[in-house]
Amino acid sequence: MSLFILLTGAAGFIGYHLAQALHLQGHRVLGVDNFNPYYDPQLKRRRADKLKTLNIPIVEVDLCDYKSLNNLCEQNNFTNIVHLAAQVGVRYSVTNPQAYVKSNIEGFTNILELCRHFKLPLVYASSSSVYGLNSKIPFCIEDPVDKPASFYGATKRANELMAFSYHHLYGISATGLRFFTVYGPWGRPDMAPLLFTQHIYQNLPIDIYNHGNMQRDFTYIDDIVNGILSAIKLKAACEIFNLGNNKSESISSLVEYIEHFLNKKAIKNFLPMQLGDIKNTYADIEHSRLKLGYNPHTSLQEGISKLVTWFLNEFITETKTQ
């Protein structure tokens, strides 16, 4: 059955890839994005331009503008909402918490209200940041998530609780997906995989926090998109799933792979642990395998090879021609 999906954050990294995958499956997509300047809006514009060539329109609207969002729902017969838009970034939330209140709390409330009034099932982005100071590895969805290390993580946990309350009160279908360090072509330039690639290529130093004693469950974008597609199809009553690669790898390994595929050595600037950071993330994905058929298959080495190839062949070329 063909769906008509309202996709928030469509010009973002994950939204861009998901919109293309939905299009390939024969579904209609209408995207919304506010093109905020947390990172270079031109990258978002470039993603949006590529989606327009597939006849995937993106309407520029803020999540806090409920009237405009409501008008979109009144004017279109959406079957689903996939909510990926958010104010992201762990470290930015230390100095700019109000941005997270507006987008992640007020904005998410507006999305829940749309689901309630138009009776639409919801799939929304949560984050591995909700696990915060949890010391048990790997992170399982049954683990306590009441000690967030960052305000960003706190807002994402709040989203999960808000979604549960709307499910309980109004019966909406709500599926939360805890993403673990997503990377790949067209990725976010504030995150280590692309940021390190850019800096190493330009012979600029890279900042490595906690003196390199950090590990992440790096998850390639194609695996994440497959998990989202499965969640849309499942239309669970009210569930939360981990979407990770089920493997925790060192920041040193990430740097080594980038160095190898760029054939350049990094200039490393080792720094202390930053406020809001956690040392290790590692997803237990057994529940996701069981109910979503989720099976990530892209190793970090393979994924970084694809990221660097895109960076050299497309990102650099397009940036130089602007």
C-alpha cells in the first residue's frame, strides 16, 4: 500500500536519505524543514535541491508554527508522520538550552497534537544520548534512562515520555527510535566522521576528547534507513527501539580508517572530556532484530570508505563550484 508521509527534518542528514528510500518504494513524501543555522544551511539546501529533482517538495516551516503545520495536514491526506526534525548536538545544549526547549519540547508537542487530531501514526527520532550515565554495556531498552548526561539527552527522553502519554490518553501509534552515531555521505559536518574527514583533508588539527579514551557505536546511514522503514511498516502501538551497529569502536579506529582512505595523517589535538559527553555507546539491538527484522551489515571500515569516496568525488567538487 502506498503511503503519504509528512517528513519533518527532510533536508537533514537522515531525512534526506529516508525521503529517497521512501520515494524508491513508491510512497509520496512531503518534507518540512526550517533550515536552521546550527550547521551550514547551504548543505541542507543542497540536499533539498536534490530531493526536488525527485519531485519531493520541502516546505520551509518551523516546528513551533503549529498553524502552518496544521494547515499542511488539512490540505493533504497524510497517512503517517515521520518526525526527524530536532535541535541536535550534545555540546551545543550546554550553552544554548533554550533552543532545545523550543524545538525538542514545544515542537514535539505540536507533532503529537497533529497525530492526535488527524489520527496519524508516528515514528520519531530519539537518541542514544538518553542512556546518559548508564554504566551497563551494551545499552538495552530496558535499562534505566533517568540520568541524562546532557540537556539534549534529557529532551529526547522527554519526547519518549510525551509520546507514551499521548498513546495512553489518545491511542496514537508512536514508535521511538534511539539512533546511535549515524554517519555516511551527506552527513552532519558537526559530527566526528565528516568533521575529521574535512580537517584531515585540509591539514587542520582534529580535536580528540577525553585524550582518545572514547568509543562509539557508529551506524551507517543505510542501516538506519532500513530500520526506520521497518518501523513505519510495523506501526507499533507504543514502542522504543535501538538502531545501532551493535559494535562499539574506538575514536582511534575511526581516525585510522579516515587516514587510510584519504592517504593523509591526522594532526591530533588531545583534549579533556567535555561537558555532556559520555565515554562509550553500544547498542543492544536484540529487540530491534526480533520485531523490526533490523540487521545492520555495514562495518565502520566499509562505511568510512563510502563516506570518503563521496567526500572526494562529490562534496569537495560541489563546494568548489559554489
